[in-house]
Amino acid sequence: MRSLDPLLPRAQPLPEPAEGEIALSVPSAAGVYRVRRLEPDSPEADERAAEVHVLEARAAGPDPVAAMAALLDRWEEHLPASEPADDSEALITWPSRDTALTSTFLSHGLVPGLILAARPAARPAGRPVPPVPEGVTVRALRDDDLAAAVGLQLELARWNRQFGGRAPRPSTEANSRRILGARLAWPTSPWTWVAEVAGAVTGLIVVIPPDRADWVAGSVASGPAAYVGCLVVGAGHRGDGVGAALVATAHAALDDAGVGVTLLHYYAMNPLSTPFWHRSGYRPLWTEWSRRPAGVR
């Protein structure tokens, strides 16, 4: 896979199935099928279905496309029947540049959802970084910004629902408030900035530094890796350069800190996020192919 993209980590053997997981095998392909059941009030459930049917797969041989198709068929045999309203999804994550498998995933009812994109250190953006727009101030998050920042995150969740994201759950607001509030107590920088226009918070960017980003660092060959957890600009200020100003501030801090690569997720079908992040120096690395609910095709 590294021949497709040098930022991909070296392929590792499939792990041995843990208790409750299922090993799947067909000629030239193999996989491990596991079910993740999330606590409905957990932060992870704010982004995911409550029940995630995951296939971790490897395919090779003379015809990896046919091998993957056969493996997906075998996986289908184990997926439970679903009702349209079920809070479940089927999910496989695959290198974005391996386009040979696109039609295979689509034919199995899987569509591209989240993209994990990467920006190597000091990679130039696709266009010059614009100056901070007149009247916009970018600064670190403060205690008195918390309500506005949480409101922006809820606005982002509602916006992303159009592209495959989850609608906010009853616990989403409290989770957001708790997580952002905890950042303000970090002994070092909270790695969180807001954009202010005429005294009102209109944008937010949240960065997870390398010492807290172990969970995603294995997705990329280089490092140390940081992760952009959130970028949101209020609807009334999109297209005004506010998002670019927030990203430029975060990138400057990341580069100054010696971060080797920055990762983030965006929704493949979001017509604003995709070109914005590509212009900002990111490229697709991994694509999540999913289907909701899991058993409906």
C-alpha cells in the first residue's frame, strides 16, 4: 500500500480475533469482523452509530478486487438483518488512493463517509495563506467563550448530518462542554482558538497535540502526529476568511512545535470541507466506507 502513498504505514498482519470477533477468509483475502457497541451518552457515540460492525481486511493476490468482493460477500453473511431506523452501521476503512476497489465497495452498498486526511509538516497550502480579515481577531479559548464554543460544535454536528454525520444526541451538548472545559485546565496551551468578530465568537478550531493523539498516530507513517478535532465557522461568516485564519493560526503553532504531520477527518460529500482542506495542504489518506443501518443493502 505504501507504493500508493508514502504516508501510509507499513501493512501489518491481521490481529488474532479477540473473544466475540470472527475471522473471515476467502482466497487471497482475509478479515476480522468485530462489533463495537457504544454507550449512547459517550463522546464517541456523538460521532457514530450506537452499534458499529467493523471489518478489518487485507486483500492481495493476482486479483485483489475479486478477492475483496468475495470477502465482503462473506462479511455480509454475518451481518444482522436491520430495520431502516436501527442505530447501526457497517464500516470498512481503506486507503483513499486505492481507487481500484471503489466500484466494489459501492456495489456492496458502502458509500464514502469520513476521510482521514494528512498534512505533512510545513507543507505549502494550495494557495497563499490570506491575511486575517479586517475585523477578525483569532485568540486562545477563554472560560467565557465556553457557551459560544459549545454552540458552534452543535451547529457543526447539525450541518454534518447532511453528509452522513450523526444528529446531536441528548448528551452531546454536555459532552462538548465537559471536553472543552477540561482543555482550559491543561497545564500547557489548550490548543484551542476562537475567531471573534465585533465581540462575538464566530469560529472555533480544536487541535489534539501529539502527546494526546496516540489513538490516531498509527494511521500514518511519519510523526509526531497531531489531530484537528474540530473546525467550525458560524453560518453567517462562512466564506469570509474566518476558517482560513483559524487554520493558519493552528498550523503556525503546529509547525513551531515540530509536529511532523497533522491529521483530520472531513466528510467526503461536504462540498465546502473537501476543497477547503485540500487548499489548506491536506490530502486524503484513509476513506471510511460505510452503510447505515448495517444490514440494509
